[in-house]
Amino acid sequence: IIIALLYIIFSFTVEERKMIGDVRGWDPGSRAMPIGIGLIMLAASIYLSFKEKIAPDQDKKPHDPGIRKLTILTILLCIFFILFFRFLGFIISTHIFLFSLIFLYYKRDIRRSLIPEFSIGLLTCTGVMITFYSIGRFISRYLFLLGRKSEIPVLKSKLATAGAPLVILVILFTVLLIILKKPIKRGKYRVPLIAGFSSIGITEFLYIVFKQIFLVSLVKGFVFW
């Protein structure tokens, strides 16, 4: 809760910028995304804090050391997300943040033996994430330029520049899920695949909604195209 509140305060220090060509006023400003993430973090923290009632004899049991490690790691990951958001950019920082949390909470512990599995999974899924993002950007730019040359308004609208990439990415996502159905259910790399698919899907969805529909100015970082 404290980290979420600090992040919300930090979000108000972000430079407020809006798209120059936003005639209809769709762009809520560059602060919308970080403030939105902060509010989600705050709501989730409050929900988890009051979700379970402690049983009368539960306070006598020793705390699980794995849960304690995960709590500390969650705080560290939130700090990492805040500090490196501008440097790494929205795509990379959000993907790493979500993948790490989902992976480690599925494992419910932090051990050195998890480093190879975590590293390989993160690098592989980051490559897939960048590929998906690049495909979506290429399609939206191509349709926009085609609409400008051909003077077809539909191709320059949000329906085409955001809707078409979303449909194609959903199809690609579904194909990958079908291909990797067995490994996801009970394979050796089940947890990295679940973490990867979840982080890629959430990150790409947030990008399309905030950037391509509401025209929020998101930090590009390493993924500069």
C-alpha cells in the first residue's frame, strides 16, 4: 500500500504532455498510465490486505519463509518498475515486472535453482513480446500510411490502426496457445509459459488501449520504434 501511494505521488511529477493533433480530446495526458497503474496497485494491495481473516490459532503458527521472501521481492520489483520505467520504456519494464511476479508467485518461493529457468523464460518471452509489438506497430503504421495515400478515412481511424493489429495479435496468440497446449498444462516449462503468455497478453492489451486508442504518450525506452 505504501509503495502504491508513493508511486501515485511520483506519477504526478511526470511531465504532462498531450498529442498536438488530438482534435477530439482523446488523449488524457502522459500521466494517465502511471496514475492508473498506481491506483490498480493500491486497490489490489488493499484487497489482499483485508481478503482473509486470521483464524484464532493461525497466529501461533510460524510464517512461511517463502511468503516472506515473496513479499520483500514484490516491494523490490515495484521499486525497480518505478526507477527503470523511463529508462527501459513501457513495453520492457511492464513485461519484466509482470513476468517476474507471476513466475515467482507460481513457484511460491525464491531459490538459486530457479535462476536458469527464470532467465531462459524471461529472455524467450521478452523476444516474443518485442516480436508481437513490432508486428502490431508495422500493421498500424502501414494502414495509416495507406489511408493517407489513398485518402480512405477508415484506414486512418482507430478502428483500423488499433483494431486490425489487435485482431491479428489475438489470432497469433491463440495459435501459440494451441501449439503449446500440452507444455502449458503439465510440461516442465509450464510456469514460464504461463508467466510469459500472461505478461505478453496484458502488456500488449494495455499498450493498444492506452497508446493506440486513447493516444497516451508512453515511454519507448529500448523499444524505440
